[in-house]
Amino acid sequence: MGFPIFNFGSRDLAIDLGTCNTVVYLRDRGVVIDEPSVVALEYGSGLPKVRAVGGDAKLMVGKTPANIRSVRPVRKGVIADL
């Protein structure tokens, strides 16, 4: 008898939030996403806005204006920058 909170039906999807890459695996299709764990955020008035994720954000590291910051939200296997 399992816990009802963990009863999501079939187990066809796996997500690995890795320090370097985020990987999404689908049963019968294999790995469908394998992207760097990087997010580019634009800071202005109010909440930060997501400008790029994955490979696009990685290309922006060190090449953005002062109001855009590229971050790696996962450090040492733990979500560090939510």
C-alpha cells in the first residue's frame, strides 16, 4: 500500500536536475532534453524576467549588460538559487 501523494499514475518521465546539465528522459523515446543548467535573468523594475535557459543562456555568460545575469541555479547537487 503506497502513499497517495506519490501515486502519479504511470512512470514514463524522469528529470535529472544536474549541476552541469538538466536531462529529461521519456520511456520509449529516451533522452528528449539535455541542456546546460543555466538561466539568464533580466533585472529591472519588479521581479526578474527569464530571458534565456539552457544552451542560449550559457552562450550569454560573461557577455551581457549589467541588468542581465546568467546563473547556475544548481550547485553541488542542490538547488541553490531559486
